[in-house]
Amino acid sequence: MRIIIDHGMFYGLFMRLCDLTPFTPAVIEYVEDVLELDPIANRLRELGFVQGEAVSLVARGPVGADPLMIQIGFTRFALRRAEAHRVHVNPAS
């Protein structure tokens, strides 16, 4: 879990999607751009990984926990850990 502080502004406690335990409900806060025009981050947003969406980790792969099965609504996605690492979430209470 991370505390995000930027220019003195407190943004809250976020964790990365790849660090969720299975079936823990969470809400997407943002998708991190690794590059200036990050095609992977943009594609994740196009697929529905946007702020406010409910998300959960359904399963981890058998070898090295890769890929991850992620569910948003009724749709499931297989993501590499590196892709899920870009998605910052807030565990639902």
C-alpha cells in the first residue's frame, strides 16, 4: 500500500492491482503511465480500467502467479503482472 503525496497534496492510500488478494473487492483510482504516451496504459483505459470502476482479482496463474485473472463487472481479463502493476486501486471497505 502506498501513500501518494504530490506537491503537498494527499491522494490517499492506494495499492496496485497485482498486489490484491483474490476476491478482495477494490475500486480503481488511476492507471499509471510509464511512458509519456503509454500504449499499454491507454489500452487498459479503453478496456474499462478507469477511475471509479469496481475490480477484483479472481485468480493467479500457476507459474510465478502470471497471468492474473481480473474481473470488472461481468468481464474477465487475463493480465500480465507488469500490466496489473500499472493499475492503482483502493480496497473497498
